[in-house]
Amino acid sequence: MLSFNIFFTEAWGNDEKGKFHELLTGYYLNNSKHIKDPKGRPGESAKDAHARYTNMAKLHGGQKLVDASHAKAKAAAADLKRQIETGGHKIKHVHWSSKDGDVERVTGVKVEKQKDDASDIIVTTHKGGKETHHGISLKVSDNTLKVPASSLGKQSSGRKTIPLSQKHKDKVLAAYPELKNQSNKTKRKEWAKANPKAQANIRQMNKDALADTAKKHAREINARMRLGRKNPQHIEHVINHLRDVMGAKAAPMQKAGHNYLKHTTYQTKAGNMQTATSNPGKDYEHHFDNIRKNPHKFKAVHTSGGTVNYQYDGKTFAAQAHKFDSQSDPLSTMKSAGRIT
């Protein structure tokens, strides 16, 4: 069995780092008080999550990691407050909104799919008796501005990805049938640790599966663009997919008169804290306008590492990396992450 400490050390990854940043940024925006939970939200409270992620960070990187996380969140909160509290707006509430249904719980605005609104926190301001919500998608990085713009499931990775993923899983189980007896992720990780040669072989199988998935996905995208010469709906389908990959769309709350932005915090090699803000619903429209005007200049190019690069006139403007949720779990789920280059 994995020890308690080892489990938490292994569990600290990008998702945990991101959740801790959400909670801490909300904490500082809320005058060093715990971020609020949306009314009726099920599961763990923000206060309990704050304590849990603090302990995980300490186990993974000691007090140094906790302090570094606070420093990034404090910088993010200061920059956001400067942008939001303009023209008489004053912050009244800050809610944690990273779960399905949270946006509607806080704002009353219905969101059909979570990927249509990636708000991790919602800041509510008051001005002249009027309430305005500001949905914020938070990103944090140790040393680069180029952070993932989206996290997508198999459904957003090409129509062949789901059957390819199942085919890969069946292939792994055929090679190592004893995995059928490992009932959960923790037990599968223990099996992998005890069978390093088998795990190395599975990782190579994973790489091959990702390369094949990316190849077929790029082929599908390019085929749709060719069909778009006669039927523009295929081009719009590709553009909508690119919006998902890039997180480049107006959120439902914007259409209801509120605000939505993406905010990234990172630290330079020299140790300087930097922040960047974008409006996902406006800042990338020129890419889509170009594709509509000159569809022949657009191309999806796959790599052997499982990435699909989206290019216009030979220059990559976005990428979608196909990957497995965990390399230490022999039966991990396939997904993908989008990035703006």
C-alpha cells in the first residue's frame, strides 16, 4: 500500500496547483477571508478545500511551496482588483465556481456545458445599487505565460478517439490481464510500481496510441476543411472546435450583461511576478475571420508526440495535446489540453 505521505506527494500536480491558486486568489480578493461557496453547492466546502490543499502543498514542497503559492495568488488578486474596481465598482462577494452548476447558482445565468464558461471564481461588484458579476478563469504557472487554455475530454478529440481509446485499453488488458483484478487507480499504480518492465511497455503503448489518435484527428479536421469548400457549415464546425481548444468564446454571463476574463499569473526566471489578462470572447476573433476568408491557408498538422498543431499560412496559432490523465496509472483515461501559441 502507498503511504499517506507518498499518496499526497504523487497527487500534487497541475490540477491541484490550479485549485489551490483559485482558493488563494479568492481568499485575497475577499480581504483575506475564505472564498464563499455557491448556495446549494454539494461536496467539499472552500474552507475545507483550502486546508486540504495547504496540507498537500506542504507534503509536496514544504512551506516554501505554500509561500510561493500565496505570493502568486496575492499578485493575481491585486491585479484583478485593480481591473475590476474601476469606475466606482466595489467588490462585495467572491465565490468559488469550479463545479458544474456553480455559475447558475451564483449569477442565475444558465450554462448548458461547463466548457462554455470556465469561471473558476466569480467576483460580484456593486455600483450605484447595480450588481455585476465578473467570471474569471484562473491560470497559474511557475515560469511561463504559455499555460493550457482548455482541458477537453475524448468527445472533443475527434470522432474516432473514443473507439481508439477503448481499443488501446483492450490491448493493454490483453497484454496484462492481471490488471482486471486491480479495482481502482491506487491499486493499479501499486501494480505498475511493482512491475516496472510492464509499466515501461505500457507507456510505450500509450505513446503509440496518442500518436495514432493525433494523426487521425488531424486527418478528420483537414477533411472537414475540404468539405467546407462546398458546405461552409464544416468550416464553422472546425472553428467551433478551435474555440473549445483555445477557450476563445464569450461566456453566457457576458451575453447577460456581466463580464468574463481569463487571468494568468507566472514568475519569470529572474523571480519577477507577472500577470496577463485576456477577453476570450474578443481577443482571438481575427484567427477565425482569417480562416473563413482563406480556408485553404488553414491546416491541422499532427506530431509523433500526440499533438495536433493548428496552422494558418504556415504558422501555428493553437495546439491540442492528446494525453493520458496519468502516466502512472496503466489504465488512465485519454483526454486533451488546448494551448494558444
